[in-house]
Amino acid sequence: MFKKKKGLILSLTVASSILFAAGCSDDASGTKSDSGKKGDLPAVGATIYKFDDNFMSYVRRAMETAAEGKVNLMLNDSQNDQAKQIEQVDTLIAKGAKSLAINLVDPKAAQTIVDKAKAKDITVIFFNKEPDQSVLDGYEKAYYVGTNSAESGVIQGELVAKAWEANKAKWDKNGDGKIQYVLLKGEPGHPDAEARTKWVIETVKEKGIEVDELAMDTGMWDAMKATEKMDAWLAKYNEEIEFVITNNDGMALGAIASLEKAGYFAGDKFMPVVGVDAIPEALDMIEKGKMVGTVLNDAKNQGAATIELATNAANNMDVLEGTKWKLDDNKAVRVPYVEITKENIQVGKDAY
């Protein structure tokens, strides 16, 4: 009787060992994988400055789609905390990341991340938030995927100018021929925020339209903060405001929420609002006539290009091999912006 029990125990032990081994597949670097399939793929370590940013949520989705079946994407939410992001980079390198894809919290931290990658001979693809050129130039395996920040401001300025000229009779409340505007700015010091803020106004002026700035303040890319700012501006300036310009669609949506509370977009009470990104929620506002237009910041292609370059790097290939992308003289892949209005709304929809 004892011999039978002993044999049964031994069989169960062997079976358990086999099952345990099958369920805990490691990749070549010793990194625990989500599955045996992922364990066979090279690891790409990635961070996004914060997951709940409207636009970056779509970039993240595109990255995950592009990575499927090609790399083990280890993606982290840095929660808008640069110290946390640095720790995440250390962990990703320790887990065997073969390349890094980094959406910086603070562009000033780029050199620190490059130094860590360089010590392990790992390629870094910065994306969406551009580091100083000196950082890219200082390491042969550092690149950037994003846009030409000034281009979005220029296109938005052209959009504002065309819309104003077409509707001046209705929108010029005081009849002085000038645009009295308020501007919701993104994060101060962010390359996109600075360039968009500068070039939207410069472009409107170049089109021969005079402007008066009633107010400008940061909404930190955030809809709720934008609503608070817009509430305060409406209380202070009320009917003096003739145009609302925002650095991104998230803040545009926040401004619209405030304007709706104040009775706008009902009857003849209207306020022109423009944004940047062409996120689906903003496209919906354009279709409903609550937003004049936006500028497509192509989340799908930014996410895809980032993963394509990082995947090549993880496989020890040239970062551009087999892709449609090209590097400019600044070691950057530039994804172009596109003006979006109700007339070409499908272009925006097709990007998602």
C-alpha cells in the first residue's frame, strides 16, 4: 500500500514540475514573460509620460497594435513624474530591454536616459516630446519620432485666419476688424506648446489680420484645467472674447464644456474654438458645429513609427529597414500634420 502511495506522490510531483515549467517561460535575458510566445520575442521597453493624456492614449493604442506578434512591449505609465520614469528606465534595462521607446516627462531628462542606454549599448527612440538636438547628436543610437512643432501652429493659424475671414460679419462682436482672443497653452516649456503658441498668432498676423490677446494661460493639456480657466475668462471678459485658441483638443473640449454652461452653442450664441490633435472626441464636436476645426496630430503613425524603429533596433537592424520612414538631418522621423474641418472630417476619422 505504501509503495503505491509513494509512486502516486512521485507522479504528481513530476507532473506539477512540468506544468510549473510550462507556465513560467523566460526569454533569453531571463525576463519573465506574459506568455511563452512573448518570451520568444525581443523586448522593447517603453514609457509614456502619463497614460490618461487624451492624445497619448491613442499613441499608446497604436504602439500596442504595432507591437503585436513582433516584440514583447513592456509599457509603463510614468504618471507625469520624471523621477519615476528614470526608475522605470533602470528597471526596463535590468529586465533585458533590447531597445527603449521613451515619451519624456521632462525633455531636460533626455541626457540622463541616453547615458543609461549608452552604457548598455541600447538604442533609444524618443517620441512625441523632442529632446535637445545635442542629446541626439551625442549618441549614434538615439533618434526621435514626432512632428515639426512649428508646422502645427502654422496650420492652426491658417485655419483661424480662413474661418475668421469667412465669418467676420458674425464673429467680430465689436466691429473693430481685430480678433480678440484667449489662448489655452499646453505645458510651459514643452516644445509643442511653445511652438504652437508662437506660430498660430504669427501666422494669423501674416495673413493681414490684427489681433488682441485678452488672456493666455496654461491648461497643462488638461480638459478640466481648461474648463476652470475658461470659466474665469468668461466671468471677466464675457462678450469681449471672439475666439478661443487651444494648443490641443483636450483643452478645446474643456473650453467647450465651459462655454456650454454659459449658454453657447444654443440658438445663435456661438464661439469659435480650435484645437490640435484631431482626437475622435474633437471630431465629434466639429461635426456637431461646436468646434471650428483642429489639426491632425497623427497618433496612429507616431505610435507605429516608434515601434517599427524600436523593433528594428531590438533585432540589431538598421532602424529604418523595411519601413516607409525617413530620417531628417536631425535624426528625426517627422509625421506630418493635416488641417481638419467639417469638409474633410473623414481624413481625421481615417487616422483612427
